[in-house]
Amino acid sequence: MVHSHHFTRTMCRSVAGFAAAVLLVAPLAACGGGGTSDTAASDIPAEGTDDGTNLTLWVRSDKERQATNVAEAYNKSHKNQVKVELVPSEDMEGKVGTSSQTDSLPDLLSGDVVRIPYWASEGIFTDITAQIDGLANKDDLQQGHIDAGTVDGVEYTLPFFTDQSVMVWNKDLYEQAGLDPDQGPTTVQEFYEQAKAVADLGLDGVAGTYVGGQCGGAAVFMTFPMIWASGEEIMNSDGTESLLDGDASTEVFKMYRKLAETDNGIGAGSQVENCSTWTTPFANGKIGVMPYAGASVATLIEAEASGGPHIGVSAIPGTTKGEGSSFLGGDAVGISKDSKNVAQAWNFLQWLTSEDAQQEAFADQGDTASNLKVIENGYSDVDERIQIANSVLKNGRTPVSPRFNEAFNASGSPWQILLQDQIWGDSSKLAEDNRAITDVLAQ
């Protein structure tokens, strides 16, 4: 796990967010100066207070289904009532900034996990270190979303929605290409060979793999796990230096470049793909194998039942055979600095972490739980491939840096430039492009 417990308070700057599979850019209009609510965190009972208080929760709109499931499960079993306010993903950054300046943030604030370090370092949340550390089941929780909201040892957030990257392949195309349909790639080299085998079929509109060439969020989902699974890091421990010129990174980029130079190796449109359709070609049966959003596996399985492609699922492999890895995305949630109902908001958060809540609101709905015991035991009735997608969480990681959005997700980010150069452009610029990412991370 990448830990980052040292942040410098940054000036208020424009950042961008990766929302689900869609790149959305919005400025942070104003930065919070930090603060606490009327209730000191030290006064909160271990289980919080359930006294009929109405709580507001902001969630980015693409998480509507999951947020609704959670709120309904909490509201029917508690006196407190959580009201979900959906915020268009592209508006969240500006709304949080403006509301922070006017002390009008909601009780509970959910955000893209890669934005959370910036918000936490800007004083958007209430310190709930004692409460999080006091959870009997803290060790059962997916830690990436806790780490993302930890600044100088102070903990502000818990996992809310977890999305993970997985490898998926089209079993029908694999059979046509003479590949074993039940065996996906276990190394980066096998990924290349299997994608090339599908490409070599020469089928109209069919390609070996697909890439989000102008989608920084999709591209980190795709490549970072390959580097982690190879035993290398993508950033230094405090998120201020890019390490994407290492041996494993170089091997991964060379593999994608070889596919780009192969007829049908990488799907048409990949170089300009801006996130809006990066999962569509695979879902339409036109791609052999690719890293994919784990949260969308259930949708692929549903489509399979009505004539869609038959799919396989595994962890994303590294350069040598091993357990593979995953990019843990999704949303973390905390209590805002402006909440006047901190004890009641904590009641919701501690409930959220419980096995019962995670089972009802996530596992039973086919969504990914953040409680590892539920991941292990709560999916016995679902398709084995959803269980495989969930199992990658134990080796998954969330990169932590206050400047992650600008370095990787913003339109025209230095990471997008590096990716374009490595796959389609001037690959000799790796060291130079990597330094450009560091220049942003270190600001």
C-alpha cells in the first residue's frame, strides 16, 4: 500500500477529477481553511448518536444507484435520516470549493478517492482519527480509502464505494483465435500474445485491445497495476516524484507500442479516446482483452445472458507471474468541517463499515463491498467472475498524492503526454516526460 502521511498545504489551484470512467474537469473555486464543528470529535460516542437528526450527504451523480441503496438501508433501520444530494460529477470540485468558503458544506461528503488527499490537506473534513482507530473491525476495511484521507497521521475518511480494475477477455474471440478461453494473461508478455492472436484474426472492427489514450483515469487503471504487480512503484512514498521511467514501466509501454504497431492491435479510436466510450468496444464484443472497471463486470455478465460476449475475469498481471494487482478507485467519505451533527454523522459512518451494512447495501446488490470479510464470505450466491473481481482487492492499491489530478487526470496532463509518446509518439522522451509529471507532483 502506498502511504502518504506528509502533505504540505497547497495554494488553491485548479484540479481535475476522474469520475468513474469519465474525465471531468472543474476548478476548485475556493479552499477551506480547516475547522471543526460544534461537537468536538472527542465527545462522540463510539457508535455515534441516533436521535432522529436529518443528515445531508453529497455524492457525485454517477454513484446514484449505490448511494440510494446505502441511504435506504440506513434510513429504514435508524431514527436519523440521510438525504442524498446528487452533484453532477463535473460540478463537484467547484461546489465543494465554494461551499467550503461559505461554511455550507453538507454533513457528509463523498468524493473520488484520488481527490480526497487534496480535500483533506485543505481542511475540508473533520478529524475522526479516534473514531476510525476505535472501530473494532478497522483491519477488515479496505485501507486505500483510509490512507487517501490521512494527512500527517490525522484520519478524515472511510471507504464508501470501491471500484477496482481487473483484466477481462472475450472468450468467443479467444476460441476463434485458438486460445484457451478459460485462461487469461498471467504476464504482460502473455497479454501481448493473446491480444495479438485476436488482432491476427483480421475480423472487421475487431482489435486485440483498447486504450483510453486521452483518458488519464482509464490509463492509470490500465497500466499502474501492471507496474505494481511487477514489484515497482509509480510514485515515491509522499507522492511528489514520478517513477514511471523504471524497468517495469518501460516494459509495459513497449508492449503497448508493439500492439499499436500491429494491424488491429489496438482498437480504432484509442488514441483520441477521452473516457466517454472506453468500455464500450469491449462490451460490444469488438475487443479481445483489456484492463476494465471491476464495477462494470456485473453489467457484462448480465449482457452475456442476453447474447453479449462470454467473458473471463482475472487480476491484472505484471511482467512476471504472480498474484497480479488492481487500481482501487471509487469514493471515500468523511464528515465535513461544517457539520453541526458530527455525532449523528459518525453513527452513519460506523454503521456503514459493519458487515451487515456492507452485505445488504453492496454485496446483495452485486456491488463491491469495502469490508474484506464480506468480500471473502458474502458473495457465495453470485457469479464466480464477480467473486474473482472482488478478490483482487487484497492486492489492490490507491496512489496517494495531493496533486494526482493535475499530474494524471486533467485534460492534457503530463501523464497523458507520456502515454501518447510511449504508445504512438516519440518513445525516446520517457525520462523527459516522467520529469514533467514530477514537476507537477512536486508543486
